[in-house]
Amino acid sequence: MNPSTFVKSCSKKVFENNNIFCVYDENEVENFSESFFDSSYWVSNNNIVGTAQGRGTTWFIKVNNKNWVLKHYYRGGLIGRFNKDSYLFLNNTNTRAAKEFELLNHLRGLNLPAPKPIAYRIIKNGLFYKADILTERVCNAQDLISLLIKQSVSSSLWHRIGKTIKNFHDHNVYHHDLNIHNILIDGQEKIWLIDFDQGEIRSNTGNWKQENMSRLLRSFNKEKTKCAAMHWQESDWELLFNGYHEIKIIP
């Protein structure tokens, strides 16, 4: 989907300075500064309230009454060993940060449970660029893997996880990395999907929805192999699967 066709649910403002291009939601950001994308800025102002480790460090920020997540874009796989975070630059709207920002904006316009986009930055260097994104943090939430390591979850919750994923798929939302790290459960047991890097709106044809679900199942099996004490078994997948297909729970 072309970004121009996305639902516009935020008020975007552009900041440019030489090789730096930023977009931010002026309804969410006061006194915007390009330094907002540098973790050292938030560390020096005592705004860091936590971190998460993946390909790189994800920073959790609290400023005034706002809670944000700061993420730098890193490459994965074999190429990531040689090229950590540089991408071929075509134009600003085709960068990974711009695409994720616009997709999140679209999802929010559809009232889907995904984080609100706050801002992104592109740093151009010749034919290449590096990028960062700020999104709203889902507070009082934990990812599904963290929850399952501590306890089993109810049949109802498994059912609602499946139903939530189906809701995204019904809107033709492709999640490039659907796994149990990118499913959050908040304090009210609302289910959220996060990390829409390389996600997109696809046509309602082909097998991509089934492939999304197969990827999710592989992530359960992978984490169960790594942590035998994880509270998950194949019958739980059946509950999730039934929720996805809106098969009612039998009391």
C-alpha cells in the first residue's frame, strides 16, 4: 500500500538538517529535537526506565507523562555480521522507519491494538542510510514468552490471542516477524502486537496468512526447546487456533 493511502490519524511535522530527515507527530511531541533519537540524551536526563535486548538495545523512556520506546534499525541474518545497520537509500518514504511509522499510523486509524507512532529519523550517508523510530510504549505489559515462563495462561486468553491475530489478518495486515516476543499482554489482559518493521498491507490472496501462523507456531516450539519449563503445550496452540478461526470455547 502506498503511504499516501494510509488513514491519517496523526499530525505529522517534518524536520530536516543537512543529511538528517525526521518526521514526528506534533500532537505527541513538544519541543522536538533530533537528539530524541540518541539514547545518551535520555540517559543524561534520567529518562530511561528500562531496556530490552534483541539485535540491539531497545530503550524505554519516560518523559513527563509520556512513555516511549526508542529503537534503532539493525540488520539480521548473515548480512548483519558484515553490515550492522546501513540500508540502501532510495527516498525517504521507502526507508524502513518511514514505512513502519506509516503502517502503525494506519493500524491506529483502524483501532487495531498496535503502538502509536511518535517519530522517526533517517541519517543519510551517500547511497545509504541509518534509521531510528520512537513509538508509544504499551505500559504495564509483558511479552507472551515472559508470561509463559512464569505461569500457564487461561483458555480464554489463548482464544483471544488467536482472535486478535485474526483481526489483523482480516484487515490484510502482514506482520513480518510474528512470534511470541512480539505479542504483549497488558494489565487488563488486552493483547497487542508490536514490532511492525517490514510489515505491510497485502492483498487478500496467497498463503501469507497461513505462513504468518506457521511462523508463530515455530516460535513456540523454538522457545519450548530452549526452556523446557515454559508453560506451553500443543493443546494451547489448538486453543489459539480455535480463537483465530472463531470457534467458540466449549464450557
